Amino acid sequence: MAARRRLADEGHAEPLVRGLLEILVPLGLGESDAVLDAGCGEGHHLGAIAGAFGIEAHGVDLSVSAIDLAARRHRSCHWIVANADRFLPYAEASFRLLTSITSRMNAAEFRRVLRDDGRLVVVIPGPDDLVELRSAVLGAGELRDRTARTIETFAADFALERQEGLRHIAHLDKTSITGAMTASYRALRLRERQRLEALSEMDVTLSWDVLVFKPVRRLKFA
């Protein structure tokens, strides 16, 4: 969690934040709307969304330390410790926007708490995300396209409305390289850690696929 906060503070999350805000503009979000970020981590992305649109913001994460970091920095948002994989502690149709940014994917619960006119925004790592770093440390830099699998995960409750790819080349120093790997691959083997320690600086691809889903309306029977 500290590694993710450090990367955000160094500006490496800004390409994703800028891209997200541009994608959200057509939704016409305002003060009367509410957003939930499921698996919000230390709150960087939710804080940016709340600041840009003046929307009522709620974040949920299982990590107590993450919520503590988020609450200390983003005091205007609402933060709850909860397991988004099981249950979201909100009433039905509470939110106009729900985001899952490289995080949880609970389709049924997302649909329950999202309004019929709302939108679900899911961000997943792009196929070439950290490809140079993965090649150097893990010994394999293959492309990993998660889009089809993610769309299938939400197919019963959501229809894909828009897909955007965001890509940025970042020059990372040794500390940022370690942070990027720590944030994404926490269970490195000894040989992989030795390879990581040997790196000093390098250009690394940061890549995300942003999927915007429209809820499937529920059929109501008399």
C-alpha cells in the first residue's frame, strides 16, 4: 500500500487519472450524484474524481491501513472497511457511478447498489503493462489481454458501452521500480528479488484498459 501511495505521489498515476476524468465527463456527474470505488486502496483515484466533479464519494476496501491512509488525506470522502467480494454495505440503487480500478469485481453486488441510469467503470492492466519490468524481473514479458475475461465476468448484469486504452512510458528510478513491482507482485521468489535489486533505472510501460458498462435493466413482474 505504501508503494502504491509513493508511486501516486511521484506522479506515475496521473496518466490514468487524467484519462479517467476525460472518460467520465460525458456522464454529467454533479453534486447530487454519488460514486463508490470498490477496492479503493489509499484513495488516490477516488479523491481525484471527487475533486473534479464535486460528487459525493464513498470508498470501500478490506485493508484497515489503506482506509486509514485514505481517510487522513481525503477528508471530504466517506471510507468504510468492508469485503467487497462478499457484500457492499449500501442500499440498492445508491450510486450513479461505481468504479473498480485494478481491484474487486463483484458483478452482482455492483449491479445491486448501482442505479439503473448509472455506469460501472472497470480499469484493468493493459496487455503490455510493466512489460519491460516483468521481462527483467520475472523472466517473461508476454502480453496479457484481460479484456474478454472481464467483459464475460460482468455479462449477466452489464453491457459494455465503451472501451478505452491508456498508455504511458515512465522513466522509473530504483525506488520507483521496486515500488511498481511491490505494488503488483508481492510474492517474488529469491532469484526474482535479486534481479529486482540489480536494476537501477529504466523506461517502463504503464498501460490500462478502461471498460465502461451500462447496467442491464431488471425485469419487474407484477
